[in-house]
Amino acid sequence: MSDLKPANPVETIIYRTLTWTWPLYAVGALYVVGPVLAWVLAGIAALALYLGPAMRSDLNAQAIPTSVWFWLIGMAAMLPILWVGHVNWGYGLASTIKSTIGWAKGWALMALFPFVGAVLPIRREILIRGQCIVGFWTLCLAPVLLAAPYIGLPERIFTSPLKVVGGPGPEYFTLFLFTFDPASWTPRWQFFAPWSPFAALLGVCMVLFALEEKDRKWRAAGIGAGVLMVLASKSRMGLVGLVFCTIPPRLLPLIGKQWAVFLLAGLTASLAVTADRLISSLGAGISAFKNARADSTRVRATLQRIAEERWREEAVWFGHGRPEPGAHIVEYMPIGTHHTWYGLLFVKGLLGFLALLIPLLYQLLTALADTTLHQRGRLPLGILLVICMLSFGENIEIEAYLLWPGLMILGIHAREIAADPIDTVHPKRVKPAIAS
């Protein structure tokens, strides 16, 4: 595995793009590269499907799996929903065009990367090694980043002129060494992400990928860098994700083992005795968790309440078309942000909410079923858990440009299941045919 190399042009593009994460961040190009990569590779995948056997042998296409069809249909539906919302609220043509471009750089990526992973012959090992290489460079740069606030270096170096292409904000094109937390005025690090909490869950993703690496040195680099990103970001969500997204996928196979069932029964019986104390401790822990960043918790809760009330009272089916400026009570944060699900209800209504919920839930249930029987499900299940966690604290669509390795893994996993269905992983579980 130490001499792993790309086997076709698509793997070469993916591998080099991933391993060049830090140089691309240094010039503020990551937000541009993500959508370009998605649309270029999706074009190659569509061409491979169209040409069939006429395509070069190392790029032969596979059929689109069911779960990927759900993503394609759901994310495609986001576009007409967006248009209807703009028409309903009287937004002009310029605003509609701008939002359509935003869809192509956001929601579309949630379907395009799984589509590419499912159709083209991309090995998950390429993505795993690429993530570990990013981790290695993260560890190499860590001494400078961690020392920066204490040796007088500035928070930000520069903002790339690539910001002219447009995006959610200048932070997507800015090279940061660190940032100061406005609540405590202590330094936090965001590495190659636009802000610290997102960097934390990117660190969790890095750990998930590294746990699947066969080479011990690369595995150590990936795990070390991922844990560093979680700790240095000082994100509560990252700390929870480091446990919640890595351990359950590895425990699920134990469900089918008899000794694990007996152990679970014993633990359940003991809970009957200690339940009250555990509930009290859990409540105290949740309260301490929220109070760790009380201002942030208050603003997010207020944003969610306003988004839900205005969705229910003003725009149930198609939403408001776009986020709206917030008032002083939410520190001028836009209504419809900082939470994928409340944001979808506010911006795209119930139809937009379902357009994401259905493919995500289908893929999650598929990964859960596969993980109980086969190790191939561990990484995609972990990635899905990260996406679920992100969706409750961020707007997932504007982060797809950095989540693309995980999204591609979802497509690769769907292709693997299509080639070797879950029921055939353990032939003994398949119902035998009745002899005639």
C-alpha cells in the first residue's frame, strides 16, 4: 500500500487535487476548485455512461445505483424549488441567476460527487491515502500555526482576488493562521476551513479516513492531524463527533454476535438500577456543554426559532427563496443559516426539506444495514454521521466543496453494494432455494 498510485486519469485528478489542499488554500482557491472538480468529473462520468464500451477501458462506467438516483433527483429538485421561491417573493432576474449559480456550487455538489464515485472506477484507497497526505502536511505546518498568536503573527495573511467569482463571504477566500474567539478572546485554529467548528468536523473526517489506511505511518499521520484539528479548533461539536462518528460504526458488527447480545442484556438490566443517576448526570453534562459557549447557543436557538415561525406562517411549501438579514437579537446573522434543516424550511420550504431528507435517510439506512455485516460500510457510515452532525449546526450545502472526498465515498460505497449486495456478503443468511 505504501507505493499506491492512481490507476487512471480520473484517479490522478482526484489524488492530486486532494494532496494539494494546503497549496490551494494558500492561494484562496479551495472554494473555486471544489465545484470545478465536481462538474468536470461529472461530465467525464456522463460521457463514460453515454459511450459505454467505446470509452477507454480504465474508465468504463458502472450503472447508477438507487441511492445515487435519490441524490440526483433530490438535489435537482432544489433548483425549481429555488426558482418558485424567488418568483413568489418577487426577487428579480439578477437575484435568481445569482442563486442558481449558488445552487451549482452548493446543493448540486451533494449529488455530483456521489454520482462520480458510483459511476467511475475510483478506488477508495486513493481517497484514503490522499487524506492521510493532507494530514501529514497539516502536522508539518502545525508548529507555525500554533505558535502564530504567541509570536505576534497576524490572524489573516491576505484575501485572494479569486473572491470576484462570488461566494458566501470573504472568509472562503482568506488565508488565516488563526482567529480569536470573540467570547473569550483566546486563539482558535481553523486550518484550511473557513471557520473553526467546520475545521473540527473535517478533522473527524480525516480520522475516519485514516482508520481505514493500511500503511501504519500514513495512518498515524492522518489520525494525529485529525485529532489536532478537533482539539485546536476548540469546537464542542468536534469533540462529540470524534467519539460519536468513529466508535458506533465499529461497534455495529457486534450486534449479530451472541456474546454481545448477552452483554447488552446485562447492561440494560443494570440501567434499571442506575437510570436516575445517569439521567441526572447526562442533564448536567448537556447544560455544561451549552454553557461552554452560551452566547453562540443563544444566537443559534433564536435563529432557529425565527426561521421555523416565519416558515410556518409565511412560506410552507417553497420557502422564502433565500436567507434574509437578521436583527440585533441574532447579532445580525442571516435568518435561514447556521442550521441546515431550519435553513431549508425557511429558504426552500417543506419541499426542499424533503429533497435532502429522503436521499440522506435512504443512504444512512443502507449504510447502517451494510455496516452490521461488512467492514466496507464503516467509513461511509462515519461520513454520514459527520454530515448529520454538521447539518444541525451549519449549512451543509456551502461546505460541500471541502466535504467532497466523503461525498465521493458515498458513491463508491453504493457502487460496491450494487456489485455485491448486502444479502450476499454472508451467503449463510440468504434463504436457500427449494429443490424441485
